[in-house]
Amino acid sequence: MRNTIDLGEVPAFNWSVLRGEEHFLYRRIGDQDRVVLSIGVKEHVALPVFDATGKSLDWTCGALRYEWKDALFNGVAVEEDQVQWWIPNMVLEWIGKKAFMHVHPKEAEQAREWAEAAFRHQPNEPTTGAPLEWEQHTTKAAYIEHVRRLLDHIKRGDIYEVNYCTTRTTNAPDFDPFTAFATLLSRSQAPFAAFYRTGDRFALCASPERYLAFNGRRVIGEPMKGTRPRYADPEVDRRAAAELAADPKERSENIMALDVMRHDLSRIAASRSVRVEELCAVRSYPRVHQLVSTVSAEMRAGVSPLDVLRASFPMASMTGAPKIRAMELIQEAEDRPRGSFSGSLGFFAPDGTGDFNVVIRTVLFDAKNGSLSLTTGSAVTAQCDAESEYEECQVKARSVIEALHHA
């Protein structure tokens, strides 16, 4: 059992304290004014373990790559990097302005020393360096041709919607992920942000989208489809949000993703417990407006939170409808495996809560070779215009690049 150390109200977090940590996961849960930061690995586990009520026996974190789908749908053996579960050494949790450390009794002294360094008054260093030169790996012409082919499948009735993504890369051996993430977080205010490190690999995630949240036997999903850029002029910005809310094409995309998630959750839900809580609501962030729906369910007896992940992964907003055929077409159209992109980063806590995001608006950095990648996508439906979808991908990429001060 872990002890909980109440640190009280704390000053700004000093990101440099993470430089010496080879493994950590920072997750923001904006709508709960909560942050969870797991530090170190006490034990890698094959699967998270829950009690009879569905509560995790210990803090357990997970990094799910998109290719976990191969094990879930095709019976392929789970490869080591497809899904990783671990029990952290220490957990630092913010609830509002107060902070707590969750540690095993023998590590309490070490945890207090770590926390003292983490909250020692020291301003975070600003991001420096010249703008990065990003290379797109799918030309505009190739993008439009792929969309045309996907539209042919839609016209034939193979699918109704598919999420098609493209990647851009750059190389920056001097890139500092710690100052970059601090900048990205402060400028994006992403409600489901994540900062993940395992060895030389980093994910700097400014995600505005939740995949699943758990609270006891209740689970909610929040599929997000539909995007508009923000504008400095308040009236123009207001019109953009209103246009997004009323756009039949954007609403159609969102409702199709919602229907897929409703179907997924119905596989694990108690009878008649699947409910749409919110339909096509506009949520506004510093650089984009997004269209979000919310669906909830009660897990039926004998179902664990892991069963919910298995029943609904990959998330509806990043695949399509029907899901299996959409994923097959994604594999044909996209020029590289998605990896961490459109996967999920999250945790289960012993109090019965848990939260998993959608890994989008994310820079992936490999410190070993200095490579960075950024993937963005949009939904292809019968009503879509290829030029507009291409521009939506650019808007999403710019929202991250500009937030990093690397415009």
C-alpha cells in the first residue's frame, strides 16, 4: 500500500527536475482540474490488475500504440512496444492548487526530497532556437488522390467515414523536449495533454481529446470530429464557432464517430445504460474550436476497465465507420505506421478513477537520432472536399508548430 503525502499548495512546477528521469508520464485532466505525473518504473506488468469493484490495485499507467489493434482484431501476438503497462515508483498528483505524493513507505524520504526540488522556485527556461524546417511526406497532390480513392470506397458503400492522416518530420539534434513541452502546454492549454518519456523517446502531446474516463463503474467517451481555427477578431471568432456548430458535414462526421463509440461501449455496458450526454458541442481552445460529443455507460458485472479499452480501441474518432474496414483502408492509404499517434496515454488509480487521452497534436522526438515527427489528419466522408480536408490538416499542424514557437 502507498502512503499519501499532502504537499499543500505548491508553486510552479520546475520541469528541469524531470531531466534525470528515464521514464515518466505527465497527464493533464483539464475538466477535473487534475494532473497526474508518474515517475519511474517500479514494475512492468503484462496487464493492470483490478479488484472485484473494478478499482486498480495500485497506480498503473499505460502507453497504447495504434498498432495494438493488430492483436485486438487480427489475433496477432501483442508486441512489446504495442502496449506497455507499468506501476510507477512515485506518483505526484495535483488536485486544484494542492499537490500530493503517492509513495510506498520505504520511499517517503526520497519522495519528499524529489518534491522539494520539483517545486523549488526557479523559472522554467524559455524555448530557444531557430524555427524548424518541417518536411511533409505526402504532397498535396498525393493527399488529394488518396482522398479521391477513399471517396470511391464511400460511394461503393464500403465505408461511411475514414480518418486519413499524413506525417511531417524534421531533424533537430539540439531539440530540448523539456522546455518545448512547457511552452507547448502553456500556449495550448490542452485539457488532455501528456508528456511521456521512455528512454530516448519522447511524446509532447497537446491533445484536446479524451478517449475514455473512468469513475467507479461509470465510463465516458468524448469523440471529437470537426475543427475551425481561432481568430483574433472576437466577432470573426464567434462566427467561426457558430459555423462549426451548424456545419452539416462536420456534424455528420461527429455523429458517425459517436455512433461507433456507442456501439463499442454497448459491448461492455449494463443493459440500457449507454447514453448520449452531449451532442456536437463546441469547445474552444487557444488555437482551434472543436466539435465534441459525450457518451456514457455503466460497466456490467464482471467487466473491468481493461475490457472497456479492448472493446473500443482504437478510438472511433481516429478510425472510421465501419471500424474494421476503415482501418484496412487506412493501412493502404497512409505511408507509414501510426505508432504512438492516435494511440493513448493514461492511467488507472486505486480510487477507481482513470483517464486515457487520444494522442493527437503530438510531436514525437527520438533523442538518439534527433528526429521529430508530427502527424495530423481529418475525416473523409461523402460530403467532404479534398482541398478543405488538406487545409484542416495544415491548421492542426500549425496549432502545434506555432505553440512550440517553431512556426
